[in-house]
Amino acid sequence: MFGWDELRFFLAVAETGSLSGAARMLRVDHATVGRRLTALEQNLETTLVDRQAHRCVLTDAGHLVLGRALEMQNLAFSIQRVLDHAQQGVAGTVLVSAPPVLVRNLLVASVVKLRARFPNIRLVLSGDAASVSLSKRQADIALRLSRPTEREVVVRKLGEMEFGLYASSSYLAGRNGADFEFIASTEKCANVPHEQWLRKYAAGRAIVFENDDLSTHLEAARSGVGIAALPRFIADHVPELLRVSSEQDMVREIWLLTHRDARRSPVMRAVIQFLAELVQTHSHLGCSTAPALCPASEPCPDAGTDG
């Protein structure tokens, strides 16, 4: 009879597409992955993976097993979350994933406040531009700038990040609107809402610098490179920067996600409440309504529109 451990190796091969990729993911050697996969196939008396020269391809039987194995993985992670959080009380480690702009300019400066209130909570911050998976335990809590749609997570709208157009006073001196130049993101981020807003305002005028990090945009604007779309909670406090346009700011929503199984633990509730208060009380981040956690598949009351 096979066990969950053998299925872990099969899932890693299915996800990475190779034995070496699975070995890196599981932090074991290549031979161990091959041996465990072979043991699973022998127990099931069927071939799950076609091992080709440079990749592994699932057989028809492998695809059938994959769906059930993913269900078992979710159940195993769910059991571990329940046990972890039941034993912690208001103490333990919480991994929070958030966009780099929030990690660098909001969360890091607030760790001291969290420690003062909850000295037995250890916060691990991950500045991820890409979304992470809560179901795979890549994070306990995630902050995002658009409402998620994943199953098995609950969400809460924490606030709204206002954006404005900024440039240095030296850049704007003696320059008229027709000569404005802009700092933008690369094509990879062309669909990001604040990027679309900036390019609409630019209306064909020159893009002179591209980068996908908002902190870099701020430094470029402060150095006199051009005009950037920046979060007001940061840019309003930079003396060298001036607001370029008085037209209505654009807004991106800030959403908190956590897994259904974990949100009831004391340590998770403590961190969630702390993050909610932090955003709500910060200038240009808070909003008039911040609903309680609700399933991602259902509308939150007073939550506004999806970002």
C-alpha cells in the first residue's frame, strides 16, 4: 500500500515536469525522486509518468491520479494548518505575502508595533510581485491589490491605495505640459490599472524610463527623470516631489486573503486585525468601509467593485 509521502514526490514531478525539478522543490537528490516515483508505480501496478530525455510527461493514468492526489494534498495541508494553529495560542510564526511597495513602505516599519502588542508572534514578510498559493502553504496571509477569485480562501477589503502623478520640482520648473516625459512599467505590466491610467494621461507623450518596481519609479521621479504614477501614502511625504495634475486620483483596492482553515486561530486573528488597523489608520490607504472576512466566491458587503 502506498502512502502520502510517495504521492508528494509524484505531485512534485507533475508540477515541475522533471525529476531534477522535483528534487529541487523537495530539497532531495535526483535519485530519491526517481526511487519514490518507481515505488508508487509498482504499488499501483501502472505507469504514471513517461520519463523522457529532458522532461517527464504524465500518462493517462497519471492524469487520473493527479486530480485525486491534489485533493489529498489539500486535505493534508488543511490538517496541518488546523493542528498548527490550535497549538499556538497568540504565539507562533505567521508568513505574510504582500506587494513589494507595501512591504517596504508600510509593513516593515510596523513590525515594532506588532512586536510590542504581541511579543510571541514572529512575522515573516515576503515581498512578492506575483501571487502566492495559500492552499500550498506558501503564505498564511496575503495582501493583494485586486480582489482574488481562488476557492478555499476568505477575503477582506482593507482599504484603497490612492495614486497621483508626481515629478520633481526641478523637472517641472519652466516645463509645459506638451513637453512632459513619463516613467512607466514595462510591457509585462501593461495591464496593471495604475499603469494604464498613467499611459492614458501621457496620451502618446514620451516614455523615457521603464521599470516594474514602484520604489524605483519614485527614485527616478525624485531624480528628475520624468513624471510617475505613485502611491500617495508614499509620494506625499517626499519633499522633492510635486503633484502634477489636480484631476481625480486613481484608486487600487487592498485585499487581505487567508485560508478558511487558519483564520479562526488566535495568532491569525491577531495579525489580521493588526493589518486591518494599520491600513485603515494610514493616510491615503484607509476607506470608509472594511468588511469582515468573507468567501472569495461571494460578494463582501460594502466592498466596492473588484480591482
